[in-house]
Amino acid sequence: MSHARRLDGAGTREQVVLISARVTSFTAVCVECADIDQAEGYAGATFAGRLELDLRHGTFLCRRGHSVRVERVPADTDVAAA
């Protein structure tokens, strides 16, 4: 599950991707890139990453250098509901 929220009037967004407690590898969509690549859809806006099980969160950069925070939800939380 992914969230993006606008932080200021300059168009800066905080992007947060939530992953399940036992997931280590993920593919996510960068919302900033998706906005740029509207004609191409999400194909050009996806990126892959890996968050080791001993880490609760990390910050990743998409192909264009946009910052995306990845957070691991607790094992007893449904990612879709978080």
C-alpha cells in the first residue's frame, strides 16, 4: 500500500509505502514519476527495493531520485487496512 501527501505549496510530497511484516522485497510506484509519465502509466514509475527483516523502515530513491519511505507494519496489522 502506498501513500503520498503534499507537504508544501512547492509540490513536494512525502511518499510512504507500507509493506507486510515478513516481506523483504517489494515493487512500488513513485507517485512523482507517475505524474510525470501519465501517458506511459505506471510502467515507467515503478521501482524495486529490499528491506531486510531486522529493519522497520528505510528510505529509497526511485530511478529519477525521488525519495520514498518504506515502512514495515506490525505482524498483527493488515497492510490494506493500515
